[in-house]
Amino acid sequence: MKKICKVTNSALVSGALLLSLIGITPVHALETGDDSSLKNVSNSDSYVSDPHVDERVLSASKKEILVGKDSDEVIFYFETLIDSDEYVLYQNDVPIGYLVDSGNYAQDGDDIKGDGIYSIKITVDVTGNNAKPTENSKIVYNTYSVRCGDSLVSNEISIDLITPFSDQDLIDMSVVDNDIDELVKSDKFKSMNQQEKIDALMELLTTLSENKLVNSIVLSEDRIEFIYSSDASGMILFSSFGEGIDGIITGDANGDGKLAASDAAFIAKELAEASINSEKITAEAYPAMDFNQDGQVTAKDAADIAKYLAEQSIKQ
């Protein structure tokens, strides 16, 4: 029996954030470089891979900044075996300062002098004036790299600048969520066939659109996608992952009637507590937690929910 469930993805509660919460390395759609593979250049913007030459790695103390809430101070680290006082950090192709191996943490963010890790502590420009845009209007990003003279000598990394939702954004999103939940949980809705349910949801979303609470409503074979007035993406699925179990939304671990990031966090939490208490969570006892329908409840179910939500968010 197919069920209808709602998935909400926002810039602030992302699949990537949830993946990191449950211990899985997220894949950032906005990453423009590869931190794990470093190559050298000589008077060129193109890398030439050589396993026998010095590997140089640029990293930062933050990958994202919630504008107005997080500190905008960031420390950048550049690891290299080659001593130089000419390593310059570039932000969006503009030089912003020298990296040093000084051992002066208070000034430069450098822990140990002469250890081959060059550092610079800066206050990142979070205005977004020179940042690079994304499809999500609440996120822009800066890119960073290291040059020595005219040569690019590092990988490129990015820091996302995320504009938080306003109080009015949250109120408007709550109105939409409550209206959808009220419809889906009504006895009248439950008595409808699948097409009638879809028509009822489209009618509701159209009304919400007229009230300027949602826009960009798109109906496809298995879902309705829409955009909140805050620019966060929303989605109503006509069937959850797999056919599910009669009366249960597969993946709705916390039983709130919808598939969301909180379900993956709930599964991860329950598995951790069960492990501490030497208990076992089974699919027979908790069928909604078996998101991937493999007959057992494991961390993979939480990971698959997070991955699924992240993929849907990226598609927006």
C-alpha cells in the first residue's frame, strides 16, 4: 500500500549536516576542489600530478558560516614541505594575506613554528558582495587557494555563507507545514483514492501559493515539489522509499507522519542507546525504522535517509 509523506529540505537542516551528525562524511555540492588530491604547478593554473613531489594541502577551520550567528573568524592551514615566506591566500581570486609558520597562534592561528604548517587567521567577508552564487538564494560561497608568486600551489576549498531564516520565514513555513499535515491526517483525506489525494494536495498548495506562502509548484509522477516563500525547498512524496508496510510510512522512525531529517537522527540515537544497553532493535518490532527494507534496522537505514534527503535537496 503506497503512502503519502512530506519531506522538507532547508538550507539550515541539510542532508549534509545530518550525515555529519551520524558520522558519515557528506558530499558538498558546492565544493569546487578536491582536498584529497594535490598536484603541483609551475607558472600555470593547471595541476600536474607527480607522486614524487611535495604534496600541499589547504584546509580551513570552518566549511560554512551562519551569517549573523557564527563567528566569521576562520583559520586557514597550508601543509607543505617547502619553506617559503611568499605563500599568499586568495579569496575568490583576490589576495588577502600571507600564510606564515610563525608559532604565533594568537596572531596567525599557527600552533608550532617550523612544523611545515603555514597559517593565517582572517575575518571572512560575510556580506556576500564578492561571493559566488548558488541556485539557493540563501547560500553563497567564497573559494580559497594558495599562490606562490604567479603559481597556484594548492587545492581550492570553499566556505559557504548561509543566511539564516527570519522569524517571519519560520512562521510562514510552519503555516504551510501545519496546513499540509492537517489535510493529510484528516479522515476525509484518508478515505480518498490516490488521485483524489493528489488533487486535494494540489488544490491546497495552489491556495497557499495565492497567499504567497509557496511558489514553483511542480507535479511529477511520484511527488509534488514546491518552494516555500523563504526559498527553502519542500516535497510531498506519493510513495516512500520502497512499497512500505500497510499503515506505516517507511522511514518515519519517530512516527510524526512524514519522512524528514529528524527520522535519521532518531534512528541513530536509538541504535546508540540500544548498543549502550546491550539491546537490539529489530525490523519486526520497529518496521518504520527499516528504511531500506532489508529486514533489519542498522546505521545504514539512517544513512540512507540522510543520503536520500541530501540528493533531493541537491536536485532543487
